[in-house]
Amino acid sequence: PDSKWEAIRQGYFKMIANAEKSIYVQTAYFVPNDSLAEALKTAALGGVDVRIMIPGKKDHPFVHWASTSYLSDLLDSGVRAYIYDYDRFMHVKAVMVDGRVASVGSANFDIRSFNYNFEVNAVVYDPYIVNQLEQQFREDMEHCSEMTRETYGKRSIDVRFREAVSRLI
């Protein structure tokens, strides 16, 4: 927040824009700004395997409902979304691209982390470490339910209302 540049958001954007094969995002709070949402959609539409994992267990209900509200357009573009349903809160904050670069740290994939919070992320270019992070992502998928276009469309009116209000807040 003490810089005019959103370094972590810009780093995420560059990683996503340069992706050729895969983008894996794990975040406790998924509230992307327009540029990151468009970058993810564009990557998926271009054939990149884009997967986003968010927690099913809620620690901040408004943020959870806001997070799920962003999935609609992403699902339409081919992004795959996973809800971590294990018995604990998933608090990972990582973005891995093509098995060659990862960003791991304190920043969530949300506007607050990009604009208002003091955050720190490490950018890792070691393929061995990035592949280990991607392997952990795949293992975590075993504790997830996939949010498909079909399951997303079956959300109750109550859930849709909560999402709409939370996104505004």
C-alpha cells in the first residue's frame, strides 16, 4: 500500500499472460480485479489448463461468497474451479505456471492483498520446487469437489443472493 505499483498483482498478471500449458491458483480469498479475471479467462480460452482452488470452509463468510461469485464467467471460459472440502481451512496462497515459475507468500488472489495490505511473496524459478508445488496442488484436489458449470447453476436463491451482496460489499 505504500507504493503506486501493485507488484504482486502485476507479477501474477505477467505469469498468467505468459502461460502456455497450465495455471494453478490456490488462495483462501479469490476476489480478482478485472485485469486478472480477464487474463485467466483469456488463458483458458487459449487452451491453457487453468485451475483455481478455494476453501469450502469459511472463515469470513462475505469473502467466501464474494469468491464464489467470480467463478461464473471463469467457468464459462473453461477455467476449472475446485472447492477444498477437507476438514480444515485451506490457507495456501500460491500461483504456479507451466511447471517453471511459482509465486508463494502471504498475498491472497484478492484486491485487498494487492492494494491495501502489506504482503510478501517469493517468486520461484526452480522447476524442481515448482513441480513439487504443483504436485501438492494435485494432491489437494483429492480433497476437493469440482465446481462445474452445472453445479454452479444449481446454487440456491439464498446462495446467489449472498454472493451478489458480498460482491458489492
